[in-house]
Amino acid sequence: MRENLLGARFALKGSIMKILDSIKKKLGPRKKEALEKGKGLIILNEVSEAMQVEKMLKSFGYGVRGVAPPPEIRRGCDLAVEFNLVDQLGVERLLKTSGLNPLDIVALDNLSQKPLDITKEKDFGSYLMVTAANMKITVDKEKGTIVNISGGGCPDVPYLAVSLVGNRITEVKNPGENGYSLCAYMLEKAYQKALSMVKSEQTRECT
């Protein structure tokens, strides 16, 4: 009896996973055509909504990123989500089924200005500092060690700083996995930019 129940549970779990995989394939991105199309922006009312949309679309395999929308279309919050226009139908379907209502979805080709990267970097010689909004991460370029985390006023920032400072940026967990606030989101963006720059620097030194 017990073995039959366990078998039924495994069978049910397998069926559910197949259904989820099927849904993801139907709603997922069209990668081959993405190179032939332009980019679009999802304009949202609040930063928390933009964060939620970016996370959800990434979970379905879409190539998206948070950007600062150009002034001519800036409404609601100062954060928008960039995506491949070829995926617009699937993106809109996901937004609708998730109960998320963007203020607008626009094609970048129709804009006179382009979205801005929310990160900025400054080279201090031996050190590299990357900022995203009010969050800053500073890295020793030679050692790859995170030497400072600053900015923000969110309750999870002290914990994130303790878990990052003094460790190699290539070995620490993405702060977005441990944080939950807007500060953590911005720190994640700064971390990702700093990580890519450190890896690029290390690759250049090896060649």
C-alpha cells in the first residue's frame, strides 16, 4: 500500500514537472529571432514592480535587465525593464497572468534617446568602485577582494556588507540571493558589473 502511494506521488510529481516545462517552453523567449529584432522597455509604476517583473521574466528564461528609462518616457518609477521585442507577446502574456499591469511597453527604435545603464564605475588605479543608485561596491583589482560596501539605509545592508567585505568577488554569493530590499537589488547590479570588470581585467593579464 505504502509503495503504491509513493509510486503515485512520484508519478504526479513527474506529470507536474512536465506541465511546467511545457508552459515555460510556450511562454519562453524566442532566442533565434532575438538578434533580428530590437529592444523594448516595460514601464512600470513602482520600483518594486520593476524588480518583480525582471525576476519573473528571468525565471522563464527571458534575457532582460533593469535600466533607467530615458526622460522622454519616464513615468512612474525610475526603473524600467528592457527585453527583446521578438518576445513581446510572451512577455505581455506573462505580465497579464501574473496580475502585473505596466504603464506602457515601448519600442526603443521609436525613441530619440536610449535607456541608461543603472551602474556607473570609477577607476582609482588599484581599486575599482561601481555604483548603482545609492549603493557602492569597491574592489581591489589585483586581488579581486571586496574592500568596501556603502550606501543605502535598508535593514539588510549591514548583513550583506559583512558577508561580502574581505572576500574575493569571484567567490561570494550574489547579494541578490541574500537580500530582499531595493538596496540589495541595486547592490546586486553593482556587484554584477564589478564582477564582469574584474574577470575581464584578470583575463587581460593572463593573455
